[in-house]
Amino acid sequence: MRFPFLAAIYRKEMLDLIRDRRTLISMVVVPVFVFPIIMSLMGFVIGAMEDKAERESKTQTIGLKVANPAVRETLSKAGLVVADKDNLRALIEQKAIVAGVEEVAAAGQAPEFRVYSDNSNPTSAAASEKVRAALAGLKEAIVRSSLRASGVPEAVLTPFSVAKVNVAPPKKMAATMWGSMLGYLMILLMFSGGMYPVIDMTAGEKERHTLESFLATPAGRNEIVVGKMLAAMTAILMTALLTLTSIVVSIRSNRIGGNSAEVRQMFSTIPLDAGNIGLILVTLLPLCVLAAAVMIAIAMFARGFKEGTSYLTPVMLFVLFPAMLGGMPNLELTPALALIPIFNASQLIRGIILGDFTRAAFLVTMAANLVYATIALAIAKNRFETESVLFRT
């Protein structure tokens, strides 16, 4: 392997990628500009919808079919607009009222108050929650009043209290959430980000009829395919890192999570330090080689850019499921599971972020992915040396 030829091929491929508008858009423009815009719109829409549901739940009518005047008074004091109505279900379905309360009394039994709502409608769901909270307050007030009238101290209602204490610090809670999605996102973006650069340097060269002149240079076939591999790996890593950075920054600066302070706190806390980032990059490197080699081997069969896109699109479907499965909680990365490609890297990244992975799982994952990457590289080199594939135009 001659380094000067390898460096020249790598430089040539990178220049081609930078000059190609489609590739540049997929590598830089989409990660840097499109994702922040999407996240900003999502945050704005989520916040606006929740605020709208909150406002409308206080202004739209709550239908009542009750005999107890205290219910009407309690709901009015809670700031809800109430009116006597019949056939509450039909009125909610017709959006004439936002929610309804019906009193059902059976002989010899305590009355039952049924709260009707359309939970597919955020406004109706929010209104029903307000109604239930108001009725719970009324129920407690009635019980306390009865106890006082009977001379029984109200303390009997609360002989003890129960406090829910989460021993996990906020950083670990954030790690749980980010660990479930970060590995999946990184792996998916590696494959999707490398697809267009790989197609351009294989099927694209066939379509432009520049491959023949490239093969006429003193560079050997092995040097050519390794140079293209290095360029593809650079594009894959750059696209994944740019996109991931863009997503993280966008999530931290927007209202993802809505009105839930706990969810917003978890989104805004990125549980990554220099050590974790280094381990994640080491985990992704063999997978990066695997992704580049597999896509080059498949794209070499295509005659042109469009056909190459058709060939590589199904690859994303094969990557999607194991990457998503690897981010699921309650799965332990055992040495046996560490042999499954894609899944093992996604699960290992989750363990790194949580600080919960074993050295054996890490070593088996790295060794397995290095073996898979070596096999894929050998197949890509073989495809590049097969004339029937190389000149399939």
C-alpha cells in the first residue's frame, strides 16, 4: 500500500464530495440548518398546542347533568364554564361541549360522578383533568366536614404520609433518556449520511464515465478502494457528528418536553463528558468502516446515481430495527448479544452514557465489529476487482 497514492485518492474523493451539490446538501446543509429549523418548529408547535389547550379548557363549556348543587359551585369556583346539558356523550363528540359530568345514583348507594371527555382532543383531556381535580377536592372537603360534625379529628384521614423518593440524580435520569436515543440516532445518521457520498464515488463515477480514467492511473485497485473507503468514512463521521450536535443544541434551546419541567430538565442535561465521548467514538469507528464497506460493495452494482439510491435505501431498513432495539431499556449487553452487529454498538453506547457496561461486553463488541468490518472491507475490495461489476454500465 503506497501512502502517496492513497493520500492523492483520498484528497481527490474529498474534493469531489465538496464540489457535488447533492452530497454537500446531505452532509452539511441538512444537519446544520434543517434539523434546528425542524426542532424549533416542533418546540413552538408543542408549546403553542399546550398553551391553547390550557386556555380553551377554562373558556369552553363543561356540560353538567347533576343534582348536587355543590358540584356546580365547585366547578365554577375552579374557573370552569358550566351549563346544564343532556346527552353529554353526543355533545362531546359534536364538540358542542369540551367535557361533561353526570351524576349516577343507585338506590342505597353513594352517587357516582362520571367525567366524560374526548382524550384524543388535548383541550378536552385538559378540561377533564381540571374537573377531576375539582371533584377530588370537593370529596375531601365533604369528608372533613363530616368528621368535624361527628367530633372525629381530621388527622384520621392521614395516619401516615407516603413520599416518593427517586435516588437517581438528575444526570442519571437524563442519561436514561439520552442513552435510549443517542446510539440509535448516531448509527442511523452514519448510514444515511454516508449513502449519497458512497453512491457518488461509485455509481456516480460510472454515470459520469470517469471511473475508467481513474483506473488508468498508477494507483492499484487496493489503494483506490481504501482511499474511497477513507473518504466515505470521513463523510459518514462528519455527517453524524454535525447532525447530532445540531439536534442536541436544538433540543436544549427549545421547548421539547412541553410544560413538563422534569422532561425539559432531562432534555437539557446532556450526560456526556470527554471520557464518554471518547468511548463512543471508539465504539463507532469499526461500525463506520462496516457502513462504508457495505455501502460501497452494494453501490458498485449500480449503473447510475438513481439506481444506487434504490439499492442502498433498503439498507436503512435493515439498520433501523437493530439500532432501535439496542436503545431499549431492560436489555443487558451480554457477550452473546454483543455479537449482533448494529445492535451491539447501540446497546454499548447506551451503557457508556449510563455508566453501566462491562469490560467483557465492550471488548466483545469491539472485536465482533472489527471482524465484521474486515469481512465487509474484503468484500468491497473483491467487488472493486471484479470487471463485470466494475464496468456494469
